Amino acid sequence: MPKRDKLGIHKTIEEKCIIILSNSIDSALSPKEDKIMKLGKLRREIETLKHLIRLEYELKIIKEKTYIYIAEILQKISMMATGWHKSIQTQNPRK
């Protein structure tokens, strides 16, 4: 991978992955009242990461096979976060 990509968009993607991990741990350990807001933030971060990965593929920084593999994993992560968010919303509907 060229140095400009490694220190550019790829660095941003790595930072975003750490933020997602941190947000998921924070959501898991927070009280139920705070989970909805934190899970919403987690979902936004995941969607941002999906777009960055797509951009990396469109700029031909990563190969199609790598993109498909990462996109499938991110799709599963997104579905889990959405399910978790919906589960919390049904347990604690907003008043």
C-alpha cells in the first residue's frame, strides 16, 4: 500500500475501527437509559466506516476481493448493532 494511502484514508479507517470498538464497549457497559443514544452513535460510526471502505475500493486502494470480505463483515456488524438498538428501544420506549 502506498505511503500516502497508509497515512491518509487508511489511517482514518483504522481510527474509525478503534472508535467503533470503544463505542460498542461503552454501550455495553452503560446503563439502559444511556444505551439508545450511544447505540445511535455506534450505528453512525459503522455507516461512516462502510462509506470509507467503499471509497477506498473506488479509489483502487484495496482489491475487490478484500472489499467484498470487509463489506460482508461490516454488514453483519451493522445488523447486530441495529438489532441491539431496536431491542433497547422496545424495552424502553421514549416517553
